[in-house]
Amino acid sequence: MTDAAARIPEADPRAGSPVAMPRPDFEVVPRVGIPVVAAIFAALVVAIVANKLWPLVFLHVVFGAAWTILDLFLGFILGPIMRRLSVPARIELTTRLMPRLLLIMPTVVTVTLAAGWQLGTLMGTVNSSYFLHGWVVASYIVVGCLAIIALGLIAPANVAVLMELKKPRPNPAVIQTLMKRFMFSAGFTGALQVAILVIMTRIRSG
Amino acid sequence: MSERALPPVTQLGMTSLALIVAGGIYLAAYLPRQVPLFPAEMLLGASVLVLAVNLLALSRVKTFAWACFFEVAKWALLAYVVLAALIEFALVRDGLSGGTLVILTLSIAVYAVHVPILIAFTVARYQ
């Protein structure tokens, strides 16, 4: 695999010219992960139906932390590193990372939001009479912005870059454009996640 | 890379999503009080209008990888219908009803249709 990647030529200087790039074989959506996602969603449904504090706190905190950490890591750690990698290394990393993210991101977002809403209903923190209601509404606004960027920019770029890499002759310029869009968007959502950390710690502190 | 002139599908899609998100925040911010539904209805109506404009603009594109678009859209739609169903389940389980539930259900429907369009468009435009 590494040897194959090492033979990948540098991006064609005539930007936009598709080139033959040996690259690791991969599935756009890793089928092995689908049962795991289904099990997580089943756990979410059970937690919502049970409406007990501990399962809802567990799902909201664990998946919310995963969402925050992933956004911060992709935006501020991996993004700058990827920009400095050689094209073969970037392709190798992309073909291994992006299919997993295609399953992980929608799952952590959906579980965090659904469990969080149910938790807020159970604890009464979503009620307008809650004494920190302004902070809760601020979290809705930040999460709304996160959702719009994730759904409108990040998810489409994620799928498109994988479909391009699946072609016999992928276009380096298309991959570069889409990856730039993905990493810039991830950086922006990383910054929004800092706002979420501030809001959530403020609410928790009372 | 493609230099074809294409309608601003991504920009319109994000505008449509922003409108339903704003409507959802408006309704959620006043819970459990009953609030006038008119602002949320207007935001949802505007979002549906933008979705319709987006579909119309896209349908008028002559040279486009439609086979690829529909192939990707089909699977993305399946995934986002499942996600939308989970969100809807959480809302119904919380005892939401009446006009608020109708508006939020329609908003979720717009989300479940528009996101697959954005994904399929982004893939197909580079074919």
C-alpha cells in the first residue's frame, strides 16, 4: 500500500488535467461501519424512550465531546498538516480518513442533538423560564451555524472528493479545490466549537 | 476542472437551510409557551420557495451529469431520511403537537430533500 502510494506522481502542473494516480482501494461508505452506526442509533432510540437521566447524559456528553474534538482536530491540527503534505501522502490520508468521517460525523451530530434535546426537556433547561435561557438560545444559534456549514459545505465536499478519487483518472485540481473547501470549513466549525465549549461550561457551572 | 456556468445551487441550498434553522430556533426559544406561528411559517415558506427555485434552476441546466446526480442523490436521500426520522421521533416523543409539530416536520422534510441535492450536485458538477 505504502509502495503504491509512493509511486503516485506529483499533481499535474497543468491544473485540471486528470492523471492516472495509483491509490489504495477504498469504499466511499465503509460497509463494515454501518452496523455500528445502526447500533448507536438503536441505543439513541432506547435512551429517548426510557427518558432516564444517565443514558441521555452519557450519549449527549460522549458524542458531543467527540463532535467538538473532531472539529477542533480537523480544523486546527490535521488541516494545517495536510496542506504541507506531499500529494501522494495527502491522497493516502484522504482515502483512509474521509470514508470514516462520512459515517462518523452525521452519527455524532445526530446523537448529540437528539439526546441533548431530550435531556433538556427532561431537566427543564430548554424551557424559557430556565435562568440561563439566554445561554441555551445562544447554543441553538451556534449549533444552527455549525449544521448549515456541515450540511451545505463539508458533507458535499467529503462525498465529492471520494467520488473523484474513485475515478480511474482523478483530477488533482478538483481534489485540491474540494479538500481546501473541506479544511477551511472544518477550521471555521472548529472556531464555532470553541464558542460551544464556552456556552456549555457556563451552563454547567450554573 | 469544470468551467461550465451552473446555477448557485450550494448558495441557495445553504440559504434554504438557514431559513428553516432560524424558524426552528424561534420556536425552540419560547418553549413551552405558545408563540405566534406566523414568523416560523414565513421562514418555512421562504425556505420551500428557495428549494423550488433551486430545483427549477438545476433542471434547466442542459449539460450536466444527471445519471451521476441521481445515483448519488438516491443514496444520500436514503441516509438523510433515516436521520430526519430520528429527529422527528425525538420531537413526537416530547409531545409536540399542532401547528408547531407541522412546521417542524415540514422543516425536517426540507432538510431531508435539500441536503442530498447539495451532495449530489457537488459530486455531479465535477463529472
